[in-house]
Amino acid sequence: MTRNLSAFAFFVSGAFAQPPAAPVFEVASIKLVAEPKIPAFVPDNGRCSGGPNTNIAGKFECKEISLRSLLARAYNLPRARISGPDWMDTARYDLDARLELETTPENFRLMLQGLLVERFSVRLHRETRSSPVYLLSVAANGPRLTPARKAPEYADASERKSAVQASLQKNLQALAARREAGGARSFRNFGLNGTVAKFAETLSSSTDREVIDITQLEGEYRFELSWTPDPDGGDEPSLFAAIQEQLGLKLQIAKKDLEFLIIEHAERMPAGN
């Protein structure tokens, strides 16, 4: 009899056991920015700071970020593989969240996913599609990559913003000088410390299709790239030429099966603040 009761108790406790709770931020705020101040050409990947594996791991902040970029970070997908309403790019939000210092990148993404579902009432599904891509590989003469430099440390988001604005101003001055000298009408450049995969992800925002790393190069490098999207750029290199001449890499057109995130519903005004 005792044995039967023990078995019954085990069955009941197992039947009513609750799954482990999903990780959540200690506190989080997302607010729609009525009048964005940051210029639209500032990339979204430079508008956030903090989170796991940073010098301010206990907080995560974004200034004037789009919902598409937040979803890309939450689901670890490129922005181009997320489709939904047009306002996901145009509406801008300030996000301020606190988290435990020991939070892993995997749990951080789960926390961000849960937050976006809660505040924006996001409903979504995944699809696999055959899509045109660029494959990033090593050029015939080998890579011309230098080791990564130590990234600058900023005291807070304000100092980081000032540094980004100073860099943008410098780039605008360089562009003006090139135009006066008869160069391209437009010019782009960027510097990045990271893996080749991270470089490919960043490069995707400057191309008409996703860039996928197949170089098999390991480690972190300093990527500095300058090119013009202007077809009448004169002596200025195109993106394809710049990647090969300056980095010893190359882009090839291909097709690949990729996972996409389809946003079925999302509210423009976040709730719960």
C-alpha cells in the first residue's frame, strides 16, 4: 500500500510540475521616440551598448533603435531576413534594461524575445526560402587582414554617442574633400573589430543581398574598408573592388536556403512602461 501511495505521489507531482520559467530582465523600459534626433544614416548596430560580454554587462541600452533591429538581435538573424510592417524601420525607440551580470548571450536573446512579445504583442513564424546571397571568400592572393585593435571603452552611452558623432563628422569632411577634388559623389567607409563572420554581417547592410562568410578564417581582425556606391566614381573603388584590393577577400553571387522571420502582427506603441 505504501508503495502504491509513493508511486501515486510521484505521478501527481510529475503531472503538475511546471516548466522552468523563461529568463526576464530585472527591469526594462521601451518608449517610442516622438522626434528622433540621431541622423537616419547612423547604422542601428551603433545605437546600442551593454549586455553580455561587454564592460557594462549589467545593463543594455539602445537609443532611437528600430523594432526590426531589436528583432534581429533577439533572434540572431540579419535584418534583411525579417519581414513585417513598414514602420518597423521608421519608428524609433529608446530601450533601457537591467540584467544580471552573469547573463549568457543565449539567455539574453531569450529575454529580449520575451520583452518584445510582451511590449509589442509580436506574433511571428519562421520560413525557409532559397535566396540570392553573396559568399565572402579568400581572394587568389590570400587575405590582407590585420589583428583586431583593442576597442575603446566609454564611460556611458553619452560618451559613446559623442565619439560616433565625431567619427561621422570626420567622414563627412573627407567626403567633401573628395568631391572638391573631383572624386565620387558619394563615399562610404567603416572600421570594425571582430570576426570575419561579424564583418560579413555588417557588410550586408551595404549590399542588395545578405553576405555569408565561407572563408574559414578564425580569430578577430581590424576591418577598414573604403569604397563608393557611385557608378561614375572615377578612381574610387567599387565595393567589390575595395574588398579584394584592401582586404584580400572577394564576393561571389550564389543562392542558399535561409531561415526568415515573418512578423504577422506587432503594435507600434509599446505597452507596459
